[in-house]
Amino acid sequence: MLNGEDEAMLKLVSAIFTCLIMLVAFGCSPSGGDEEGRPSDGDGEDDGDSDVSNVPRSPSDLEAVAGPEDITLSWRDNSNNESGFRIYFRDAADDDAQYAVLVELGVDVTQFYLPVGPEQYFEYYVVAFNS
């Protein structure tokens, strides 16, 4: 049986492991396009005439550093034409949960800090976007 301190450490390690696994799996979209990884011309419709030459390159090397009450996400900016970055998240405990936009950040931002409470487990991914 675990004591309170060991149980808290196990939960923290579990949260970090879950976050890192999801970062590996969903660290960036393949093309830097929409949340499904498809290039987008910004009108929300797949009309086949998208100019993929203007799509920003995907961020890479997404990393999570977890503290007792926070997580800092950081990534490498691989594009020179992004309008910003979107961080998506979902509840890691719910396999049916959909990803939602957590925050939209500006040009050249490569780090985001967010507080998390105990017993909160989320999965994240980051995409670059432009207008």
C-alpha cells in the first residue's frame, strides 16, 4: 500500500507519462494545416484549390515539463510565415473526448505555461496557422 507522498508522486509521474505519450503521438500536424492535418485556405471548406505553398511548416520537438501544479509546453518553430500557433487539448481520461482549442498564440511564440490541478490529465498538440 502506498503512503500519501508515494501516491502523489505516482500520480505526477503518470500525468507526465500520459502527456509525453500524447505529445509524441500528436506533437504536430503533418502539414501544418487544419486540426486534421489537412492544408487549408482559411475558408473552412475543402474545395481542392488550397494554396499549400502558403501553409506554415508544422512545429516540432513538442515537450512538456510538468511541475506539481503546472505544465509548461514548448516546441520548435519551423515556419517563417505563421500568424501564430494553436494549442489543442482534450481530457485524457475520456477516449471519446474531442480536441478543442485551448489557446491561440502569436507569431514566434514557442512556449506556453498552464496551471493544472491535481487529478487533471490532458492530452495536447500544437499547430501553426496563418491567415
